[in-house]
Amino acid sequence: MADYDKLAGLVERDQDHDCTGYGPDQVCVRVAGVAELPTRLGRFRIVAFWNNRDAKEHIAMVHGDVVGASEVHTRLHSECLTGDVMASLRCDCRDQLLEGLRKIQEAERGILLYLRQEGRGIGLINKVRAYALQDHGMDTVDANLALGFRDDERDYAVAAHMLLSLGVQSVKLITNNPEKMKQLELYGVKVAGRIPHVIPPHEHNSFYLQTKAKRSGHYIDPSGFTHLSEQSDPVMVEGMTEGTTAPATPEAGPDGKRKTG
């Protein structure tokens, strides 16, 4: 129970937490609750976070003793109601979620952050609207642009603050996305390494994946598997120089926050 007690102690610590925040939106989070959560993939502790920006309730699924630990296996997973809950075959999100939890269970310690960033940050209603445009021939990139959004509206400042609130010293990020690594480091989280997250494609999402390979710089592993990502993230394969295909990240200021405007 020592691991549980460490996490539970963060709730008391954060009761009056109020910091200047992280990222362009100055997001501040605090640990609001901790409980045991047995799942079909193993036992976890679920940690609930409150944030000051929009009251979205993010969570961390924790395995092992992560408080104060280094090289913690970590997965950032953006919410996908249609994939995670409804088992949609239009994306690979549910497979990525389950595989991420399995990898964390296999490690000595690990964290999966479940981030409330539906539809690459455009929200559920707009994601359904984007699906409707795709039904009439648009690809996923053009559909988002047609609705007035960027290809990807997500920001990982809240994820960085969550990890720092848990006292994590460094992470090994389970991802194919160099942008996630860059943003975490920008916001003060040390990324000690990357663990590839490879899920085979299937017939229902092959066009979606081809679009990502063509328009978002996705790479195909020599084994024939696609290095998939959450929605439209750029990907990395072993042997590539990190950052060569990642979109430009705004320069960080002296306080470690991203400059905007």
C-alpha cells in the first residue's frame, strides 16, 4: 500500500494548489482523487485531475511506484469516444489504448494519461461533422481544414503538468510522435527515451492511414506494419533522426513556457 499512500498524499498536497500554469492557455492542474481500479488488463490506480481552464477531468492510470521515479513508461492517449467506447473501425484509437495499458502493465512502473482532447482537440460534434465530410470524399486532413480547424488542435501542456504533479523525474514515452516528445520537454518533462507503439492496420482504416502517410509524413516499417499514431500525429521509426519530420514548435521562453503570438 506504500505506492497508494504516496499517490493519496498528493490529494492533500494539492488541495490549495494554484500555479501560474503551463502552455499558452496557462493550464494549472491539481490531483483531486485517487482510487484502486482493477481492469481486464490488470490492476491500476486511477488518479483524477482537475484543471483551471475548462474543468475537463483528465485521469492517469498508474501502475507501480511512479512518484519520484525516473524513466517511467508513459503513454499519452487522447480521448476518442467513437473508438475507445463504441469500438469504431474508422481509427485505431481503441487498439492503441489497450496496447498502451498492456505495455505499462508489463513494465515495472508506468502511466497512461487519458487526455480529454476529443477529435484531435476539435470536440465530438465537430469530429462527427468531419466524419460526414469524409463520407463524401474528403480525407481527414481536408475535413478538419474545411471546418476551420488546423489538422491537429491538441496541446500537451496539461499532460506535462500532470506528470510533474505526480513527481515523475523522467519518462520513456510510448509513442511514434516526435511532437509529443518535443512538447513534453518544452514544458519541463525530461524524455529519457521512446518506445515504439506499432499497431497493424486493417481494411476499414487503410485509407485513413494512407492519407496520414501521404499528407502527414507517416512512415511504414520494413516489416510491413504501419507506425500508427493518435489521429494525425507525425511518426518516427527506429533509426530516424528525431525532429526531422516534426512540425515547428514555438520557441520556449526563459520560464520554459511556449511563446505565442
